[in-house]
Amino acid sequence: MTHSNHVLIEQVRDCALCTQHLPLGAKPVIQVHPKARILITGQALGRKVYETGIPY
């Protein structure tokens, strides 16, 4: 993974745009494979995902 990919991932993880609208605050959940050509990011969908950072 390139340096710019690492920077992008950190920026997504640090995003807090929707914090005021969520009861637990914002916690973007990301899974990345070094060879992936796309990045899909979502908000933690429940307390378990919010606490573990592991989607589904």
C-alpha cells in the first residue's frame, strides 16, 4: 500500500462529520486489502461493531 493510501485510511478513520447525529459518536469501520482497487467504508452499525471495529 502506498503512503497516500495510508493517509487516506487515517483520514477516513478520523472522520467525525456525523458525530452529533449518532448516539455513540462516529466510528468509521474500514477493512482494507493491500491489493484492493476500491475502498468501501461504513459507520459502525451497532454497539458490538462500535466497540470491536469489526463489521458484521
